[in-house]
Amino acid sequence: MSYLAIVDLGSNSARMVVERLNNDGTYTEIIREKEDTRIAQNMGPERVLKEVPIARTIAALKYFQSQYSDFEPTVRAITTAAVRVARNQTQFLTRVKNETGIDFEVLTGDEEAYYDYLGVITTLAIDNGIILDTGGASVELIAVIDGQNQSAISLPFGAVTLSETFNLANEVSQRDIAAACKDILSQYEVLPWLNAHRGLPVILLGGANRSLARMGRTILGKDIINQIHGFEMSVEMVEHIFENLRYMSRQEREHIAGLEISRADIIISGLLPLLNLMQLIDAPRVIFSESGVREGLIAEMMKNNDKKYYELTPDERLASLHLDQRATTLWHDNQSETNAQLIENYVSDMRIPIGILKDIVVDDKHYAVPMATEEPSVIAAANHGAKLLNKLGGLHVKSPRQTVMIGQLLFYQTADDAIAQFVSVNQQAFFECAKHAKPSIYRRNGGLLSVNARRVSPTQVSVDFLIDTKDAMGANIVNTILEAERAVFSSFEANFLGAILSNYATEQVVTVSAEVTVQQIGGQHIAEKIVALNDFAKHDIYRATTENKGIFNGISAVALATGNDWRAVEAAGHAYASRTGCYQALTTWHIVDNLLLGEISMPITVGTVGGTITALPQAKQALEVMAIQTANQLRGIMLAVGLAQNLAALKAIVDGGIQRGHMRMQYRALALQVGATVEELPNLVFKLSQEQQVDARVAQELLTEMRK
């Protein structure tokens, strides 16, 4: 058993309920409170929340807190139209958070309509109808057809705003009512789905409509006038009550049984959305509901409690995290329907900046290379390194003839000779099985190349399948073939451990080399120090780790931009760096005559088609920017970028220190961190560069001084 407190800050009133969530999936209301806060009062066309309503609202929220705090509930605080459109929304929500500790979620109009719908259909037996929720500053309309939310919209007018705009608070004139009706109808009539659902009943929510129900029950002599949920009223009675109200003064309306005094000034305006809707769709009757947004929120929570996490929608998973409104909005606004299909338990996208290595010459061809990275200076270094290496004709690639991936069938508790003999005599069966399992790769002239048994230990054997995957990265191809091949080894089922590709694609070792003159690199002394620093990484694992990380700054940025598996690329690179039993740098630099020669070799598995590459539009665009046709081209370009990156890093370290070029980009990141605008960035970065010591405090002080 647990407790849920819902705080609902509407444009006219604030409401709070505490619900006990029972273990059997039901819930019981413990507390219900309402305060007339009128947060939308006098907002006017400038859409600014005023101080008096703000103070009144904060006082009400503090009172709500005093009522629910003893239950230690989960608190869900929502607010709707007035705060949604307020120009000072952020300042208001920050003040509320500071003074009450309550984090409000600002519902969109669509969300408000959705929760209205959920609240109604879970508590009333409604198959067909039009839901109308008349709030203080907005009206929500939802068409319910066969129990489903078929159409919904939130319109920017309500009881408070109509009253203020058309002078409907005190004695009202026919002219003002006519002007308000004209405005309302102009917004209704552009909704074709309203006319398509003529003759349906109207299901009513909202304070003004609840007041209408209480007045109607009083006229009918009902004993309990507040028992309105499911109460029905004829169109004629609605019109009769309105006709009586329109000719009364505000003081006279304050004495009508069933009408709260605090609503006497907004009851005329609050009923106009209903009257115009009834006439437009020729509604036969109205039905009142006490269940709306708050009950919809509870219904969603209870429904989600019955779902497994993977069955939730992205927004439902976001809601379960109980983030503040700013974070929720940020994550929601970065959602993608495509990406939601790629991973499990999806909630949002994380955007990584993409920059361009402007020109790198690989095998006599110029390429512009997209790079995705969050780290400052990486792309600048790649451009600098490429510029140096382009001077003598660029970089040159030596690639294997085929794109060969390795798949493994793993066996244990067995002698290697038995499996080795089995593999030797069943070669034809393996090839036939592979062709049957993945005919599409054979149509592209790829497929199984060889099968060999390899002893791993005295009791462990790997049967290695070498498969040409052409221009695909190949994981799905390899794993599909392996799963089929397992059946061929049925006699060894008791010894079978698993079937999986290897990311250590030793048949795909690519070598990229380049050269630059000693003079172009900064002279003999600088060239010799570059060679010495690189040699240090051949003998010291600490230096080798950092040097290889710098290489992958370039390689992985290209892999990420093109939708390839950068984790697999890095894993293979690190394994290759350890192939001698000692982890060392992947690059080698040495001097011959007047030239500094560099080389990088490693197995690299990437693709240009299939999988997420095809599913991600930006990955396809990145490949189009490079205008490459094959996976072999991409491998060469990626290692070329890695070699250029390495040269730039080594030169920076031996020729003045890595920080000198790096810090300007760090200053930019720090300036953004403390809240500088794009326009303020250049000036703040310059000021930071003049300081002896730089941190967030210094940056904040400089920014504050700039803004004076």
C-alpha cells in the first residue's frame, strides 16, 4: 500500500487529492481539497501571471502540503492553460519550487485532453460522446467513438479569459454575449470532426459545468446536490438555467442555490462554450462527470502498474521517472519514432554534435568526413593532422581483398581432435547449410569462405566460420548462419556452449600509411620527439592507453556518425594492440631521410548498408557526404582519420603542450555551462583566455560583469 498526492493547478482553482493505492489494484480517496486561486486573473493579452494571484496560489500550495505531508506520498503536480501560455512561466515555476518544493509538470493541451478522456471512460460507461472540459483559460474537446479517443483538441479560451475579454463578470449585455459566442463558434467551426459527430451527448467537466449540475439538481429537488457524477440534464434545462442567469446582476447570481459565490462572475462565460457546442452538434443531452485530469492521471498510473516496463510508451516511462517539468519537456522534445524502434525501454534521443573534417586525401581522393563527438578539439586536431599529411599526396590504404567476419561455435569438455575430425569431413554440409540459411548474402557474391577447428585449451574448442559479409557490418549475417550450423553439430550438443560472432576480425586488418617532411612538421627536433613519444607508447601501457584513446577520438567519431558499432571497432583495436602480449600504441612513427613516416594497422569491421545504418537518416546522410560506395573505402577513411588525429596529438604534446590548443574549446564549453548565450560566447571566451586561473566560479563572475 502506498499513497499518491495529485496537485492540479488550474487557471481558476487549485485542487489536491490524496489517494491510497491499494495492493489489489484499486485506490481510495483519503483527502480532497480545493482553493479558488484564480492564477489566470488579469493576465491580459500580455499573458503575464500577476503578483497577487501568484501569492494566493503559493499560499494554497503550502496549505495542500500541510494536508498531505503526513502520508509521505508520491506527489504528481500538474498545471494547465494559464501557466502553459504565461510568458513568465519559468520564473513562476522556479518561485513555486523554491517556496514550496513542489515541481510542477506543465501539461500540453493534448495531454490535458488525453487525461480528461482517461478520467471519463474509466469511471463512466460512455461509448460515444463529446467530452467538454471548460477550464479557466482553455477548453478541451474530445470525440469518444466506440470508447476510443478519436479526435481531441485544446482551445485557448475559458471561463476566466472569456469573462475578462467580453465583460461578462457583472451585468451582461446581449451584445457582449453575442461577441463571445461569435469568437467561440469561429474556433469550433474549423473542426470538421465536430460536425461529423452530430447528435452525440456532451460529457461535461470543469468548474462551471459542475456548478450547472448543482443548480440543476437544486431545481429538480435532489437531496444531495453535489452528487453529480453520471447525472444527466436535458438541453432545454441547460438553456433555461442560462436564460435565468443572463438577466441577473452578479450580486443576484451570488445567491443562487448550487452556485458558488466565487463563480458568480464567471458562470455566464463558463457556460457559453457548452451552449454553443450543443447548438452546433445538436446534442440531445448532457452528462456530468466528476472525473477528469486528476482521475486520468490515477488511471494511467494504475494501468502502468499492470504493464511490464517494456510495454510502456516512451512518455509513460518518462512519467515513471518523476522528473521536473524542464527535464521531462527536454526529453520528450527529443523523441524519435524511428529510434524508439531501435532499442529497448526507449525514452529519448541524446544528440551528439556532428562536425566535418574538411579535407583528407585517401588513395588520391579528397573526402569531407562527418565526425560525431562531444569532445572539444577532436575535430580541430583531425583537420590539422589531415592538412599536414595531405601535403605529400595524402594517406594510402592497404585492405584485405574480402570483408571477412569470424563466427564461432564454442564447445567445452571435449577433446579438440574429435571436433577437428568432424569439421574436416563435413565441409560440404557446412557450405550447403550456410547458403540455405542466408541466401541473400550469396546473391551479393558473399557467404561462407572456410570452417576450421581451433584449440583454445585442452578441453575447449572454437569452430571458426569465416564469412564474407560484403558491405554489411555483418553481425546479423554471421549469427544467422551460425544458428543454422549448430544443427550440423547435433552429435556434440552436450558439449555445445554457444554461437556468436567475434568482433576481433583478424582477417580484416587494414593498414594506412602516410608521410610528411621533417620541415613541414616543425623541424628535425620536433620530428625526433614525435618518434620518441610514440616509441614510449610501445613500452609503457599507461602512455599507450592514452595514445590509443586519442586515435579512437577520430576513428570512433566517424563510426558513430555513420551508424556503425564504435564499441566493436574499439574492442578490436584494443585486442590488436595487445596481440604481442604487451598492450602498445596502434601507430608507428619513424624517420627516413627527410621524411616522418607514420602507419596504423588494426582489424576493423564496419558497414555501409543494413541494420541501424539504413534506419538512421543521419548515418545515411553522413555516408552520402563522403560519397563512398564500399565498406573497404570506409575502413580506410576511418583509419586515415585515426592516423591524422594521432599525428596532431603527438605534435601538440611535444611542441608546446596539449592544453594550449585544447583550452579555447574548453572555455566555450565552460561559458555555455554557466549560461552564456551564443551572442555572449566570443566575448566571454576571450575574457577567460586572459585569466590565470579558470573555473566555473570565475566564468560566472565574468558573465555577470558583462551583463551589467
